[in-house]
Amino acid sequence: MTTTYLELSQDGGGAHKFYEVTVEGLEVSVRYGRIGATGQVQRSSFATAEKARAAAAKKIGEKVRKGYAPAVAGQRAARAVTRRTVTSAPSTVRAVAPALWRFRTGSAAFGIHVDEDRIWVGNQAGDVYTLAHGGEVLARFSLPDGVKCLVADDFWIYAGCDDGKVYDLSSKLPFAAYDIAGEVDIFWLDIHEGVLNVADRSGRLTVIDHEDEHQWSRSGRGEHAWMVRADSRAVYYGDTHGVAAHAPDGTGELWHTPTDGPVLFGWQEDTAVYAGTGRRKVQRLAKSDGRIEAVYDCDAVVYSCATSPGGRFVFAGDSSSSVYCFAEDGTRLWKLGTGGGSALSMQYRDERLYLVTTDGSLVCVDASEAAITAAQQGSVPVVRDVKLAAALPTYTPATTVSAVASVASAADAPAGSIVVECVREGGRSRVRVVSEGYESSWNVQFPRAIREPGVRYVVEALHPAAGGFYRVRGEIRRLL
């Protein structure tokens, strides 16, 4: 057995990753990832030992030409992940927003998603909590590192974390659905039809498919890319030099619009994207051609923004712990203090504005016209502080196949369950559907940590995605 270990480490926050090739008889194993991490493994088999050695030499040569060099594993330490540091000044507004309840997560919170059933909030400690709309805490997910953002793709909920992984939280067994390349320092992400779009610290947009395979990447015109949103027509990306729209297949930039200051946050509706900037503005840009349709003026740096459906009302949170509401045309309707820290992210639903703040709070604000009018006159409800339940269900990511519940046969699984199987194909593990009535050539998006060639699993449901693959919904069980 022979092993070649290479590393590529660049100063100034660049690449910091390893690549290890092992040849043992007819098999070549490649292990790669961030320096200091276990990384991912790919194995390939060849007809002869000579062909295996030749394939390994080719892989090593390709990496050396890209700047990798021989190294000793363990001598170079893992690089510390970037932690977002943001300032928050007290609000100068006398009137405070009419907060109905507040939940303190214990650490600065960046991620929020609100759907018809639950509210999701993620913080820098790696905690993700789900709450009912009334504020009752339902469950907790404990992830390995800080949550940078929470995004939804139809039913599925994803958390982008400081460890460079994106976790699927859609069932009781969370799993790492995507492992971002070692040099990518996530600032924000979005997912559309299973395709992951990542904006990073260096100002680069990276697109990864449902099999966690790199599709394309493109450098922006600036750096510190905080904004990325996607739909079927384009990927909308914002950095220090403005907002651009890129073709979903990476074939080119569709338009670019300079903004009034660096983009710090983004939101999208059907026909427009909204960019919150460092120069106290939210700007609405047409998705069709990037023209600026409206400007919403704030009094401090904009940390977050959101809209009501269709953009009828536009909301913004600034660095001075204030929150704003504007009419669609840019007219400011009100400005109120949050009563706590600055809103790092926000979402509106059914006359409620949900904020996550620098002090780690999730705040539910009554955004109805009557409540806001009363607040402007100094009348606000007493905020109810939500407490954790004594026996809160807590879920942690599955890292091995043994962590998955098992069933003796498909008949023992819930009615309607579907059988899938992990197979080895082209040196990679793929998952395909065994049950009748499905396209057997399509891959199934499946947790890499629990894939084991030759093993079958039962899943509660499969949903077809536009890219020609299936996505799992519900619990996964190993078939014994």
C-alpha cells in the first residue's frame, strides 16, 4: 500500500485543504477536505494494479499542477472559522415595536424561517429551535457549529453552518446534505430545487448540485457576498459592488447593477429582489433587467430586510436596533425600536414580523395597523418571555449508518414506505429506488454519512425534483 498526502494552504483566508491518495492493490482511495477535518472518501477499482497506480499518479499530478504540495498530515492546524462580528447601537427611537413574545436563544442569531406550521431560529452556538406561532418551543437541533443562515426549499429546511456543511433539518434525523469546498467561507446560501447556491467571504458564488458535486463558480466584482437568492430563472448575488443575476447553468451574467453601498442582506419576491446596503438603504431591483425600481431610506446601516407577500410592505432592520416599515413605493410608514438588539434577519407572515437579533433573541412583533398605531402613541403590550420546556426533544446529526433506526422488513415500516438501495457507481456511492412506480435511473438525494453500498433503506416518501432526481421526505430506516 502506498499513500501520498498533499496540502494546499494560502494566506489571507484562501484555500486550506488536503488531498490524500492511497493505492492498495486494485483499489485507489481518495480522501479530501479541509485541513484538520476527516474529509470525504472516494474509492475506485481497476482491472490491474498497474492501471490503479497510473490513475493515482494522474490524480496526484493534477493536484500538484494546481498548487498542492507534499506535506505531513497533522503538522498544519485547522484554520479557525470566520465568526461574524457585528455591532449594534441602542435605538434612538422613543417608541418601541409592539412585541408579543420573545425567546432568548443564548447566542447571536442569524437564521430564521417561518412557515405555516413553525418558526425556525438558529444561533451562533449551533442551536436551532422550532417554535409554534404562539411562541411555544417544540424542539431543538444541536448542530456541530454556528448557524449562519436558515433557508427553505419547499418542504425542506437547511442550515448553513460555520463548519462548512449544510444540514437538512426536515426530519427527526438531521444530516449533512452538502459539504462545501474547503476554501469556501459561507456568508449566505439559498437552495432551489435541491441546487445549492453559496455566497462567500471572498466574493465568490459557488453552485453545487443535489449529489454534493460542484457545478460551477464565479467571482463577483467585489467581496463579502452576503446576498444570494435563487429561482428557476436566475441566481441573484450581491457583494460590495452591487447585485448581479447569473444564468442558473453558469453560462453567464445576465445583468449587473451597482448599488448605493455594499450589499449586506437580500430578499426576493416573484418579480424583484431587495438589497439592504451599508449606506442606509434598501433597494428594489427588477429581476428581469436589474433596474432599480424603488429606494427605501433608513437612518443607519441596513442589516436585514423582508417584505409582505408581493412586496406591498417592505421592512428593514438597522445597526441601531430599529425596525422600519415602508409602503411599496418607498414611503416610510413607521420606525420603531426593537426593544433589544439589531435585527440580523427577519421574516413577515400574517401581520407578524419575526426578528432575530444580535443579543440572540427571536422576537414576534405585531405588525398590524392597529398595533403599530398604538405603539407610535406609546401603548405596547407587555412582552412575554418564552421559556424552554423541561424535557425538550433534542436531535443531533447522524454521522454513521448505525445511528439510523432499523426495521426487519419493508412490511414493518409505515404504510406506503419506499425501498431504496445504495450502490457503487463510478467510484461513488449512489442511492436508487427499488420500489416499483419510480424512475430507477434517477439518483436519490441521501445523507452521505449513512450511505453503505449494498444496504437497503426504507423512506416515508420521495418527491421528484426538476433536475431529474428524488428527494427524501420523512424518516429514513435501514432495512435489515
